[in-house]
Amino acid sequence: MFELGTSLREARVRQGLDVPQAELATKIRAKYLRALEAEQFDALPADTYVKGFLRAYADFLGLDGQLYVDEYDSRFIPDAFDGEPAPRRSAQRQHELSFERRAVVLALVGVAALAALVIVAWKFGGSPPSAPSVLPGASSAPKGLVFSGAGTYVQVRSASRGGKLLYEGTLQGGELNAVAGSRFWILVRHPHALRMTLDGKAVSLPARATLRVIVTPTSTSLAG
């Protein structure tokens, strides 16, 4: 047994992240992240979303999300055979959370539908959607940095680590992002299915869970 909230908070602090940065990267509201770190699970909409948020937050921090879900189940979800129903939330609490539940469900349905369309387009269109050779409506290779993936945290700055922030967030499946320029400082965490091109040419990245690189039209090199 281990403390779920304490280990999440310590992992975040070790990486030099504050809660607003984690909120931006995971797309999970800050009040829910704080509730997870404080183990105030009643502040979240329902057990299904507690486990989903717990898994996503742990994975983002480089932890084993499934291990956290299993620990939550063992401590807070009663066994089906023990004959004791799970505590029910009050009608007032259910009413307060109904809108948020509907919003989350609609968002999940939308993401699933978009992913299905992307898969169909990829399968029958003849080329992967994450690294197109030509952007829709364009007659030549796309200019600038173009990237896509699923579950990968990406931070892009102009020229160097201290340069202007051009993009920051966790990539969603089927989402294509582009920023203009020719020299970039890039931070990547958990590069699952990451596709990246610069001026239409594929960018080859080292196989690391976390990496920082400088990318230009002629080279890709490790950065501090």
C-alpha cells in the first residue's frame, strides 16, 4: 500500500511542475488535480472519472497509471461479493455534478468519433494522417513545424530554451498542430506515436521517454 496523493504530488514537484502547468498538459482541471493529490476523491464526478483522471495524471508524471488505479480500487471500491453497497452521494451532490458529467461524456464521445474518422481516412486514403506530405488545400509540402500524436506532452519554443513559447500541451489522437519558424527548442515526454516534420521533411527524434532537442531544417541535436 502506498499514498496515492502524496506520491503524485512528489512526482510533480520533482519535475519542477506546478499545478497550472499540469492542468495545461493533461487537460484535467486544476481543482481535480489538487483533489487527487489530497485524496479527496469525493470532489471528483464519479469513480469512473476518478480512475480515468488518476491514470492520466500518473502516466503524465512518468508513473504507472494502472498501478494507481489498482491501488485506488483496492482501497476505495468495495468488493462485489461483500454485500455492502458503495456509499451513495447525496442528491444535492449528484445535482451539482450532473452538468460536469454530461460535459465529460460528450467530450469523450467526440474524441472517439474523431479518432474513428481519422482511422478510416488513414486506412482508405492511402497515407497516415499524422504526417501528411501536403496539407489540405496546399500545393507543396507544409512549411514550419508540423506534429501529431496521442498522449505525448510537447513544449515548443522559438530558437532556444529561453525563446518564445509557441506550443505547450498533451497531444490528442488525430490532432494536427503546426507552428511557423525554422529553429525550435522542443521538450517531449512519452513520445508515443509522435510524428513531426519541418518544412515537409520528417524529424528523427532519439528514443527516450523525456528529451530536449534543437531542431532546424538541416539537423536535430540534443539540447539542455
